[in-house]
Amino acid sequence: QLRLVESGGGLVQPGGSLRLSCAASGFNLSLYAVGWFRQAPGREAEQIAIIGPDGGSTWYSRSVIGRSTIARENAKNTLYLQINSLKPDDTAHYYCARGGKGASREDWGQGTQVIVSS
């Protein structure tokens, strides 16, 4: 059974950086594209990054491109998301997900909260 557990969220000052991790279990991570969504209070969920099964291809949303890096370590069953130059608008719950564009909510983790505030 698929299980995704995010960690690394917290309170960060504007301009700071954060590295989120996602531990995957219950499936063979190396066979799937995986990525990250986020959802801010009162807003729709936004897919922000995707990485291909072997890490060779990546995609980023306009909102994070240029200041984010998605990475994976299949041998450790772990997915990462580094976000730099954090802004208050980055405040949201962040979820890792199995699958590419439009991954089903059923394939998301429980999320980790990121608050960007001074």
C-alpha cells in the first residue's frame, strides 16, 4: 500500500530556504514519476514540481521555477524539494505525490506545513 510521509516544513523567514523530504514506501519508487503539490488556505491545490522516474527530467510551475530544485534518491526511497528565496506567498501545506501531471489526490501524502513569515 502506497505511503508517502513528508517532513521538513516549519516557520521560515522571507528570503530563507527550506528542504522538504518525502519518504516513500509500499511501491517501487523507481518506476514512477513523482512530484510536489501545495495548497494554501482558501486556495486550490497547485502542482509545483515533477521529476521523472530516473531523475532525468523535471518540470516546475511558474511560481517556483528558478528558485526550486526537485530531486530523488530511489535507493533511499526518498524525494526532495529545495525552495530558496521563500516568500509569504509560499505559505502552504506541501504534499508529495506519486505520478506526473495531475496526480490523483489518492496518491498524495499527508503533507507538511510551511509558513513564511517574519
